[in-house]
Amino acid sequence: MRRLSVVAVSLTVTLLAACAPVSEAGRPPSETGPGATGTVSPTLAAPSPRVSVPVAPATPRAIAAPPAPERLTIRSLDVDMPVEPVGVKDTGEMQIPERPSSAGWYRFGSAPADGEGTTVIAAHVDDREYGIGPLAALRDARPGEIVAVTDADGTVTDYVTESVTYIPRAELPVDRLFTREGRRMLAVITCGGDFDQQTRTYSDNVVLIARAQP
């Protein structure tokens, strides 16, 4: 898919909203990263809430866009999942594939083949219907581990993990994450932390930041 359209996005102070928890037998283990203070509580009856990721305002892209990412691989975490281009919802939030087994790449931002900027990929951590997604393991990533992104033309870009951080949902630094300037970077985002049964949201975003290898 080529990025041909211009989307006017209002920057909203929203959150990487909750993914639906799974059953007691299949739920992710307790969160232990920075910012997590309790366990993820399961629910069986509530419908699956939708994840949302706020985005920085989009600007026009050239028609001759680079190839889109199609696969995300973190071998040390047994993560190997398809990636599809996504845009922006009417609410100004990044679209996220419904199934947690698939990730979305923000197609109005940078791609791995671009000379600069941050490539943003996000996915649900889990879902009541579809179960736990591969990015439930994201919190276990460590600095120095390799994250690979494969483009539609078969090109593989390796990124070296610099950090994995729990960020409160209202504090996601969208201007910095969605930049199309500076070093070639990768941001992989899912949700984590405590699960609030009333709001059906997780307290945090789990954000992996990695830099492209030369």
C-alpha cells in the first residue's frame, strides 16, 4: 500500500486504551516493569474494548513512498507477527488491527526504508475472543536485543533495542514517537500495567525504542 493521502489529525491527549483481558487460565502474568503496581485482572463477560494510540498531526507524503513493513520479528521473545499499514480513526487515534496476532504500522509516518524518523508499530496485547498476542512478551525485551522489520520488497531492517518503558497512558509522547525527523528509529507499542475493571483500560503503554543498525 502506498501512502498517497493527506490526513488532518487533531492531536488528542488520549491513551493506548485497554486490550481485553483473557480468561484466568490464559491471562498474561503479573506486570513487573516500571510503573506497574499490580496484576492484570481477568474478565469473561465484558465485550472487548478497543486499543487506541494517539498520533501527531500528519503531513503530506511523496507519492513515491518506500515499501511498507510486512513483518515484525523479535527472535529472543519468540515474536513473529504480520504487520499491516493503518491510518487514523475519526477520533484522531491510530487504527489498530482487531486481532492481537497482527500489528499495525502508522503509514503516515516513517518507514524503515526512509532515511530518517521513527517507524511506529502497535498492537493489542490481548483480547477476550482472540487470546494473548505476541506483544505480551514485549515487557521482557532487554537493551541490545535485535528487532527485525521486513518490508514488502523483502528488505530486512535490524534495530537494536535501547529501552523498554512503561508510560502512563495520558503521557505518551506522541510528538517524539511520531517524528519523521532525526535518527532512524523504531517504536513498538502495546498496552500493559494494571487493568481497571470499571474503565476497562490498562494503566500504561509498553513502549520499546530501538535504533536502526547502519
